Amino acid sequence: MTVRLTTVAPSPFRPAAEVALLLRERLGVEAAVVIDEAVFFVPPDDVGTTARRLRDDPALAFDYLRCLSAVDYVDYIEVVYHLLSLSQRQKAVMKVRLVEPDLTVDSVVGVWRGADWHEREAADLFGVAFRGHPNPRRLLLPDEFEGFPLRKSYPLAPLPSEDVGEEEQ
């Protein structure tokens, strides 16, 4: 008896330019192609609504949050949502810019459960507040820790001196 094995490779991802066009049509956002992903910005107050539309619209069907991170650009902090649609085989990146003093955005944990610890990490390390997060306690830092250590404005400790004293020579 001969057994023949075949491998079924998943279909490739939809081209980013097609995803960008789809995002423009379905959400009315301006989307650009950056490397191999469609990237678009939303206002802070629209994050929750847009996230639900991204998940629930059958043509978009972004059912998986690959990563959520924050980036400090000195003048503003950007929260970045890397999304994937398993059924539609497409990727997108949603971004929101937050400017001090209001570093608040809606939590997307109710849309993508995997956002839970990502949001807590961004809150701990960058000071982003996620409105409506179900468990907003600290994740990485002790409760008494002051400041946000991944911000560019966070003071760094001085490096140990590499000078060798005369007594050591």
C-alpha cells in the first residue's frame, strides 16, 4: 500500500494595496501601503467603534490582534494595533496618536481579548490610559513605581564609569 502525502499551503495574504482600498471603501479612512501592510490612522475617540467595525464587517473580518504597542515620538505617543483576518487572509495596522495631557483611548479588550496584557503593558511603560479596560492594574512595575520608563523623557541612570583608578593600576 502506498501512502501519498500532500501539503496544502495556506493561500497568500491579500496584497496590501487591495486591503488599503477595502479600508477606504468600508471605513472611509485614508490607508497607505507600508512595506506589506495597509496602515491607517483613526482619531482617539473612534478607536472602539472602528475596532468593532474591523472585526464585524464580513469583508474585513479582522478577528485577530497580533500585537498592540505604543511608541514615543516625543511630541506624541502612538498606539499601534497590528491586525489579521484569518478568513480573509489580510493584514492591516491601525494607529492612533495621543498628545499630552490626554493620553486616553478606548480599550479594545472587548473586541480582541488578546489586547488585555498589551494594554496593561502600554499603560505601565508609557502612561497610556485605556478607558474601559476590565483589569487596569499594573502588569510589570510595582505599584509604587513613579514615571513611565519607556518614554524618551524618562531620566536614565548614569552609566558606571569605566575609568580605572590609580590604586587599581
